[in-house]
Amino acid sequence: MLIEPAQLLLFMLAGWVLNLTPGPDVLYIVSRSLRGGRRAGFAAVAGISAGCLVHVALASLGLGVLMATSAALFVAIKWAGAAYLLWVGVRLLRSQAGPATSQAGVDAAGGGAGSWWQVFAGGFLTNVLNPKVVLFFLAFLPQFIAPSVQDKTLAFAVLGIVFTINALPVNALYVLLADRMRSSRWAARGMQWLDKVAGVLFIGFGVRLALGARPMP
């Protein structure tokens, strides 16, 4: 048996707690859902989930270990991710208050309602360009693999896929709550401030990623 049932249940509970913690992925899902409704929200979830699967594949193949031990590779990917988050944040801050102009100003960054593909791509890049995600998998997943398991690579990949699927209910809840809020009186009055607040938060995430130290292998 790759994973003991008790360990799997503990892993799923820990995953839900971690997925409830706000971060760039959650902000992206909520902001897209408020802008474009459920369709945009679930497109964001799909993009972020695809990014997680890329990180799982990298970690399973050993490239994550290389990233954890290679300062140059980690820094290169970290700066690419930080630059993307900062770019999205600046585009959101520069968008106009009017709904049509605002949407046009941020669709290129995956920030407005946009097409399904635009929102999906924005979610994918938000996740996959964050090198700390793959390092998180390297640190978190092995704790739930028993020493007696022979094929640890397969067990790691299975846990990574379970973690990604396990996050879907939490992310779907964010989509549904945000979609419900967009029809409220608060959303109607405050939508013009959404881009500004989201822009500041994305810039904050980008700065934090840029200034963050490389975790010790």
C-alpha cells in the first residue's frame, strides 16, 4: 500500500487547512469570480490546478530537488514569478474605474472577466511561476510517505495529485461565495475599487516573493 488510510485522511485535512490560507492563488480566484462570475472563477481554478500539477511533476522527476539546491535556478524562476505578479498588480492599478475600460485594461494580464483561456492562462502563470510551490511540495508531501514504501516517487506523485484534487472543493467554495457577493449592493458600489485593492495585493505578493530567501534544502 502506497499510503496508509489514516495518513491519507490526515494529509487531506492538512491540505484543506493550507488551501484556506489566503495567497496569490486565492486572490486570483476571488477577483476573477467577482469580475466574471462562476465561469471565470472556475477557469481560474482550472489554471491554478494545472500549475500545481506541473509543480508535482517537477518535484516527482527530481527537478524540484535541483531547484532547491541550485541558487541560480531558484533565483531566476523567483524573479520571473515576482515580475509577473508585479506586472499584473501594476496593470490592475492603472485600470480605469469604468467597467468597460477596467476590463480592457486588465484582460491582457488575465485580470478581468476576459475569455476562459485568458483567465485560465493567468491562473496557470500565477501558480507555476512561484518556485516556492514546488519547494512546498518537497517539504510537505514526504512527511506523509511511510519509510517502508518502496516506490517513493510514485507515492509522491500520487500525494501531489491528491493534494491538487483535494483543493478543488475549497477553491470552488471561494468561487461560489465570490459569485454570490458580486450581485450584492456592496459589490455594485465597490467593484471600481476591486482592481485597486487586488493590484496592491498582487504587488505585495510580488515584492514578498522577490525579497524572500531561498529555503534551505
